[in-house]
Amino acid sequence: MAGLATLVRDDAVLIHDAARPFLNSGHIKALLAGMDGADGAILALPVADTVKRESGENIVTAPRDGLWRAQTPQAFRIAPLRAAYAAWSDDEAPTDDAGVIEAVGGRVRIVAGDPMLMKLTYPEDFEMAERLAGGARITRIGQGVDAHRLGPGDGVWLCGVKIPSDKALIGHSDADAGLHAITDAILGAIGQGDIGDHFPPTDPQWKGAPSHLFLTHAANLVREGGGALINVDVTMICEQPKIKPHREAMRARLGEILGLPVSRISVKATTTEGMGYTGREEGILAQAIASVETPA
């Protein structure tokens, strides 16, 4: 009533329940058209479920024919609505504005409602609404591969963890082959090229840089595009160092960088049984797969 008192125009007003967030222009147009020849119009859905009513200690089935679930917004001609509110008794509160018009014999027309105009009442309603708000989404998969030579040093960086060793991986940055492979996998999943496109090895500012900066950048690109990282899986191919003793530390570090629970991070290792450059301990190869969910 306070809102109606502020309106200076005298044609139509729409009253909406903020607990129904998925309002669109189509709903408004349908309501305005539905008021033709009536005092108001409401969006409503026919009751599809079997309706039960408690009767003492028992329940009975109630007829659902002619029953409708009213939604908002509700549209009215302002003058009849103001008059109806002026006539409303203070002894009770109306459950919706259409009920106020009905009480004085006004005519309210039903317009086809929309299941998307769900009302957020219970905690589980919010979870469903968040899913609906995301719209159509797809899952995308990316693959990344990276390799670096081994040389003299004091430790090998893999998946964000420094493993003590008399060797080190050689590269422009810290040469963390695990993080580089995961970075490329994420960039590949969202069609954003590879790590060299974003951090060129010819750029001196990245010399010796910690590779978690690259991975953080890739993860942020996913989020900025409205996506979400689902999981990552990385395999190190090497004879030395042994990965298993450090695997949980690697998973934990990857979880910190990516903002993922460790249950969605896999770190594995294998050897080539002495074959090739990894078998000769000349270098380390990493392969990774990442999955992301993005708007369609």
C-alpha cells in the first residue's frame, strides 16, 4: 500500500516477489497482455502433483482439478487495486495481491506460468537455483605435455614441490615440468593456446620464475570466463627422483594453487624401463589432463 501511494501514473503496476529471481521480459509482456478486459493478471501453473490433506490421523486425497500455483509478478490496474486495498480488513494479511482484488469481486485472469519462476523458500531451493542460473554448461578436456633436461643442481621442482637431489631441471623458469603440463592442459581445455603464448621464454621477466604463477594464471582464465575447474591428472615419467614419497605433498600444493580439494587431483609416476632419455635419466617428461566446466 505504501508503494502504491507513491505512484503518480494511473495505468498498470506489477508487483514482484524477490524470492523468485528468474523473472524475464517475456513474463512481463504476457501479464500486460493478460490484463486486457480484467482488473489484473497473474502467472500460475496448474497443480500437477496429487494433493493430500491431513484429516485427523489420516490423510485424504484432495481434488486438484482447477487448482493453480500462483506466481509473481502479478499485474493490476492501479485504481482497482488501490480501492481493493482500501477495503481490506486489518484482521488478516493477504497471501498475495490477487487475493485482495478477489475479495472485492474483481476479475483476475490467469496467464500461463513458468517453472523457472521457482520460489526460493527452503535451503535446497538455493542449490537448484544456482544450477539454473549457470545456464547450459559443457565439460571440456585439455591435454598438456612438457619435458625438461636434467643437469647439476640441488633439487628438482615437480608439481610445486622441491625434491632434494644432486640434479635440477633446466629451463627458462624453474622448469617444473608437472606444473607446466597441467598449465597447458587447462589452457587447452579453454582454447587459450599454450604456456609459451602467455609467458614467452624470450621474455626475461620469466627467467627463473616459479611455475605456480603460470598455473594460477591459467586457472584464473577459467574463472574469468565463467567456468570451473573440475579435476586434474598428471603423470611424471622418470627414473629419478622417486615421486611416490612426495605425491601427497604435490597433491596438497596443487590443491592450494588451483583451489581444488585433493580428491580431485591425481599425481602419478611411471618409468620407461630404462628406455629413451627419461630412462637414461637425461630428463623428465610430464603429461597432464584437465577437465573444466564452462558456459556452452
